[in-house]
Amino acid sequence: MIQRFGTGARMSEAVVHNGTVYLAGQVAGDITQDVEGQTKQVLAGIDALLAEAGSDKTKVLRAEIFLADIKDFAAMNSAWDTWVPAGATPARATVEAQLYRPEVRVEIIVTAAV
């Protein structure tokens, strides 16, 4: 069985299959904020999507983080470190990437267990 959440014409925000939640790339709603503010927004959105899919951040298996500028690594980590639960840190990759709009500083994808 496959469950889809936030399904649109182009993509779903989350898909659950075989006890695993796959999230689409998440970006901030208010892209006027700096990378730390955008990261906090993205992580709050991830919390909400995981909850809707029957999971939470303690069950995140993997995170992929895309930064518009790798120089923002420390500022992004400032928000990340307060969000990620101690002892439940996922496998993670962080790369610099050209994102869909110049104002978007960070995009995060997570995969989690249900």
C-alpha cells in the first residue's frame, strides 16, 4: 500500500510505503529570512509532514541538505543542532547547490521510519 500526502499535479509532499516516509524537498515559506531562519521554518514543516504521515524526527533515517552557499553551513547547523534529537541523529549529506530561486537559501529532504 502507498499513501500520499499533499499530492498535487507535479508531486506529493510525502509518500509512505513499507513503513518508510519519503519527503519531497522542503523549503521555507518566508524566503526573506536568512539561512538560519529558513532552516527553522523548513524543520518545522518537516515536523508537521512527519506527524501527518505517522512519524516524527526521532525516526529520521537520512537527511539531504542543499545550501545555496556552503558558507552558510555553520548557520544552518545552528538551527539543525537545536532540532535534531540527541542520540537520534540521521545519516546526512550537505551540499552546495543552485536552488530554484536565489532567495531560497536551504532545501532539506528526509526519509524516516513510520
